[in-house]
Amino acid sequence: MIQQIDAPLREDVRLLGNLLGETLKLHAGQDLFNQIEQIRALSKGARDGQVEAEKQLEQLFLSLEDAEILPLTRAFTHFLNFANIAEQYHVVRRRRQSEFDDTAESPNPLVPLFEKFKQQEISADTLYQQICELKIELVLTAHPTEVSRRTLIQKYDGINNALSKFDQQKLTPRERQAVLADLKQLISSAWQTDEIRQHRPTPIDEAKWGFTTIEQTLWNAVPKFIRELNGMVEQQCGQNLPLDIAPVRFASWMGGDRDGNPNVTHNVTQEVLWLSRWKAADLYLRDIENLRWELSIQQCSTEISEALGQDHPEPYREYLRDTRSRLKATRHWLAEKLKGNDADDSLVIKSKDELLQPLLTCYRSLMHCNLAEIANGSLLDFIYRVNSFGIELLKLDIRQESGRHRQAISAITEYLGLGNFDTWTEQARQNFLLQELQSKRPLLPKHLNEPAGSLIQHPDVQEVFATMRTLAEQPSESLGAYIISMAEYPSDVLAVLLLQKEAGIKHALRVVPLFETLKDLDGAAETMSTLFNMHWYKQHIQGKHEVMIGYSDSAKDAGFMSANWAQYRAQEELTTIAQQHGVQLTLFHGRGGSISRGGAPTQQALFSQPPGSISGTIRVTEQGEMIRFKFGLEEIALQNLEIYTAATLEATLLPPPEPKQEWRDLMHQMTELSVQVYRQTVRENPHFVKYLRTVTPELELQMLPLGSRPAKRKVSGGIESLRAIPWVFAWTQIRLMLPAWLGTGAALNKVLDQGQRAVLDEMLAEWPYFQTLIDMLEMVLSKADAHVALYYESHLTQDEDLKVLGTELRQRLQDAVQTLLTLKGESKLLSSNGVLDQSMKVRKPYLLPLHLLQAELMKRRRLYLQQQQAENTPVDHALMVSIAGIAAGLRNTG
């Protein structure tokens, strides 16, 4: 069966590779094509252990002129992108094939899950109630390592469509030739397109990419998914889902995340909010035009005929005319606002209900007239869309660092002559904030007469005030959560509430503390307990609260294993505290693509959370490259909506077991050791930072025009100031994958040596959390390559201290691999994950040349910079392409 499934994938990869070869011959010449074929053959030899082949490759690359390197890096990068396209389409193909095969297992994880619920005697009523109450929110965020340009992504989508057409059984020879011609044209066009952006994207650009994902895939996938879910619920529970169902909703950080990003200002946030509503109005306008065309029906209810005030030959079309006019007026008003003009807003739609009610009236009328098949057509899809996307398309979250709010409150207290808030005790801060939150008078006059040098006139403080005023002017439905990064104290939460009150925000955004460092995760429950014990605060939240768990900074701070266990414990403690106070807790997981940033297969990741921590509600970030992999194609978007729903339902109705005390004790012991080993290397080794900046492309990454956010929070500073994403990305590029295993392997090895094998085996067999941790470690170790890392080191440094450190790191990597194999009782990595193993095998002959070329390019660039004090060098472009290519080859990089 596996061979049958894999054969079409191999054929697609071969087809795309051959067409790329033809393109290269035609546009770049036979010599380049021959050279690429020679490199590919040598690289396959090197993969299969031929030492001489790798030496020949190295010599070939050393002899290249600067200008000869760029086409080579581009060719191998294109191949890796085409391999990704083929793999992504193969998922779609397998879903379709399963529908033709009654014996095949359904690709929809809800099918076996519903069966499992039946076996576990979960009643139909319980299941129905839980599905109706589902609140899954996916938060799209920009990603500093999303390297592919939108222009190329659109061409890749075209290639996907062509592969889909090839799978149709009834193509005539002429039609087949036409598809092949399209494919050639797309590959040729991709080759002629520069894969590197000339300019860093703005936050507005990033937000537009988010809107594109909604428009191209989710706009259709969401109603399809809800229909499919309704069909299953009807079959299993004997009733239809309510019309207001929206199990999955969407939000965004793009244009709202100002943490460490000076490019996100209140003006940018306002523009993104208007753009988002404009795009929603535009999409709904298309829908209503189609709906009015479809609803030429004559029969209607008295509700509609009375609303019209007369009989009409086409009552639905006439009734929806007003909604269409209002959508046009809304779109026009937003377009004028975006141009900086004022316009009449009397007809503007300002709430979801204003759009929904006319649709529900039409639905009731059609059902009343016994026209269910028409009511449940595109009208129902429209209703589902309004429930899921609202008038705003994506609710915008705001994120800002806690220090900025403290600075703003300090400016206020200084202005009022009360001293500097920042220097007060935590208790004094809380007392002041609670007192002012309950006061009926404003804190500040409308016009401040303070000199320019005072704290209240500081640009950062003024920007915080301006952001709050901007939020006060928006329809409350457009806004999501206000997230406080680096939250430490209860006063951090109260400060944001006071700033919202002072700005006149009528419906305060829910304030979500983000606990991300090891220290903050450990103190999270205590912080929330203090807040829940405040009478005013408890009344304010009305029984609901959201807390965000950060994955990035904790892993950078303490290493993968220690951070992972701290996150687990924090969720457990927060869940307990919330239950004690009768608060419904939503945990917001700030996950990324790499495992050190919480990346794991969705179902596995959610099911491995502490029991009770997912109680029908969850929020999760989806970042840049992962948005494309999960939601870039309609069928794959549908599958991921199914996965999120299944994972949330299972974790809610059939939660994993409580870990035994013995397991906890062992985890505690391992993480203590893990964090010690990790920090000894990362913080205490005097050569570590130099090694990072010499052997990895960490410094070079900063020249890539990737995201709108700077690579560092502060311009100066070492590891602590480096953002978690470039930190992971740099180690991934040289295949050392250090953040994911450093300390983890040593900790596992130690407890194995202590004779704890039986306990570890039990944890692996019975505890989903530990299974996921080990699976993720295995996945990342399978992508690590000590030999490649050594090549970078030998090519880029002659410093003996750095070489000693490099030898030690590679030995630790090998030890981590050996320890994992011993633990799992296997002889090679990925023994039980043939799909990933095969995927990496296909990629290796294309990745190796890119690694060797990248090391050479880094060396040349640094020499150029030494010789001439210029910002740009002749090899920059090729280097950037190599970074993009390696990221594409390894996929979950940041």
C-alpha cells in the first residue's frame, strides 16, 4: 500500500525535476545543466557515504567564480520548493483516493474519534453540547523566517493546480498537453523570478498576506468544513448544528503586534483594521451578488412580504437589495478612510448582527416555504462565513511589552506629582491601579502642558496613549485580545486595563498576560491567583479569562526539555487555580514551526497538554510558513480544521491521564540537569556567542528582508537580546539544531545510567505528554547532521577555542542520538516514521550542495567586508537564496 501511495509522489517529484532541467537548458544553458547534474550525482554519492564524492564537490565549489554560484543556489532551491509542492499536493491526492476506497481509513480524524466516543460511551447529547460550545481560535502571525515571496507562492499554487489536473482520469491527450504546457510555463516563470524580496515587508504587507489566506482558501474551506461536521453530527447525534455555529474562528497579530517592532504604530494598526473590514465587505459583496442572482424564488414568508410592504415577483432579491447597498456603502466608506478622506457613514455596517439578520430572515422564509434544499445552499454558507469571519475578517490582537505600560503609568504618576510608578512596590502599584480603575474621574486632562523633556511627552509613552485612543474608535467586534508580553506581575494586567479606561474604550479588550521566561512560567499561577482574589477584578472578568503560554523565550532561556516541562506545569497550575475560582480558562498557545517553539503535529501537541487544560476552548498562533503549509491549499486547510476540531474534542471529552508522581519526579530530575547543561554551554562558555556568530549565518540573517520586525529586541546585547526565531533559524541552517536537544540528551542519558529505564518505558507507553516530547526530539535529531555542521566550522574558522567547542557540541549531538535510540530500542532514527524518513532522503542530495555553497558564500562575504567597508557584497544575493533554500528543504525552521 505504501508503495502504491508513494509512486505518484515520486512521479510528481521526477516530473517537476525534469521540467526544471528543461527550463535550465533553455534559459541558463547546457553547461549549467551539466554542472547541476554532476553536482547532483556527487551529492547522491556523498549521501550514500562516498567520501571522495564530497571532496570533489568541495573542490568544484572552491573553483567557482562569484557569479557562477547564484544560478546553482537558485536551481537547488527551486528543486526543494518543488519537492514541497509535490508532497503538499500528495496529501490532497490521498484524501481524494480514500473516498473511492471503502476499505481505506478516513483521512478525517473526526471519523475514528466519533467511533471512539461511542465505544467510551460518551452520550450523543454530551457530544452535541460540546461541539456546539467549541471555541477554537487560530491566530495568524507574521513570521521573520517566511522566506518565500508572495509572487512565487502564487506560481507554486498554479503548479499545485496543474498536478491536480493530471490526476483527473478523463483528460484527453490534447488536454494533457495543455496542462503540461501550463506547468512548463509556470516553472519557467518561477525560474525567471527573483526569489528574494528587494525590500523588507511592512506590517501592512504582512496583514495583506493574512487576508489573502482567508480569501484564497479559508473562505471556501470554512463553510465546507462546517457542512461536513454538521453531516457527521446529524448522523451521530440525530440533530443539526445551530445556525450560529462557529467552531473555528480567526484572529491576527499582523499590524497589531508592536512588541519589539517599532514599525507597528497606531496609524499602522488603524490602517490594518480598515483594510481588514474593507476586504470583508468586498468578499461579502461578491457573495450577496451571487446570492441575489440565485434567489429568484417567488414564494416567501409573510415576514418578508410585510418587510417589503407589498407583493414582489422576486421578494428575496428585493429584500436583499438594502443589504447589498449597505455593503457597497461600507466598502466605499472604508476606501475613503484609507485614502485619508471623510465620508458619510450612516449606512456603514458596524456589527455582525446587522449583516446576519437579513440572511437569517431569508433562511427562515425558505424553510417555511418547504425549500430546505435552497435554504441550505449558498445562503447557509454565507451565514456560516458571517459567524466565523464577522465584519472584520480577522479580529486584530494587540501585543505590547509590559515595560511600555509601566513607563506610561509612570509618566502619569509623575505628571500628577505622585512619584515614579516604576519604583513602587508591587503592592503599592496594585493599590493605586485598583483605586483608579474604580474612580469615576479621568486621570489626565485632555491637553497636557508639559515641557518636551518630561516623561509624559516621551515618544514611546505618547505612542502607547495614541494606540489606546485608536482602539477606542473601533467597533469592538474588530478587536481581539490585548496581550502583554514579558508579563511578570498582577499590576502588569491592571495597568493595561487602566490605560484602556483612560482612553475611553467602552468595551475593554480582554487583557491576556503572556508568560514566557522560565521564571515567569513558574510564577504564572501565583500572579493569576492574586488577580482572581481581587474583588473588583473578579467582577470585571465575569467568569472568563485567557492566559498565553510562550514557547520561544522559555526555550531560548532554558533549553527545550526544561521549557517544555515548565509550560506543562504552568498550564496545570493555571487550570487548577481557575477551577478553584470558578473561572473558565482559555489557554493561548504561542507556538511556532520548530519544536523549540512548540511546533508539533497539531493533534499530538494538543492531546499531550495537561488533562483539563483544554476544556472546549483554545487559542493557537499559526506563523508565516506554517500558515502556508496548513492553509495554503483548500483541501489541506479543510484537513487542518478537522484536525484542530478533533484534537480539541478529544482533549476535552477524553483527556489524557494524570501523570503519576513517579513520572513527575523523574521529569523534575531530568529538567534540573537539562537546564544546567544548557546554561553551562550557552551562558557560561566564554566562546559560545563567538561560535554562534562565526559558524552559523546568525549575522547574515539580519540582512535578509524577511519580516517587518528587527532580529533583535535591542540593538546591543548577546543571546538574551536575540529574538528566539533567528536564534533557532541560525542553528537550523548549519544543521546542528542545538536549541532542540542541548541538555535534553544529557538528562535522558543520566537517568538511563541511574537504572530508571523501566520508569521511562512506562512514561513512553502511557503518557501522551512524554511520547510527544520524545517524538519531537526524534524528528529534530533526524534533521540534524553533525557532518554538515563540521563543514561550516572547518570552512569558517581556524580558532582553536571554537574548534574545541564545536567538537564538544557535535559529540553531544551524537550522544543525544544514541541515547534516544537506546531509549526507543531502535537501531536508526525514524524507524516508525517512514514518511518523514523518505522525505528527508529525497531532499539530502539537494540540501548538501546548498550547505557547502552557503559556507563558501559566508566565507567570501566576510572577506569582502574585511577588505572594503561596504554594506553590500557581490555574493549577498546567492547567500540569501541559499538561506531560503535550506529553510525550504527543512520546512519547520522557525
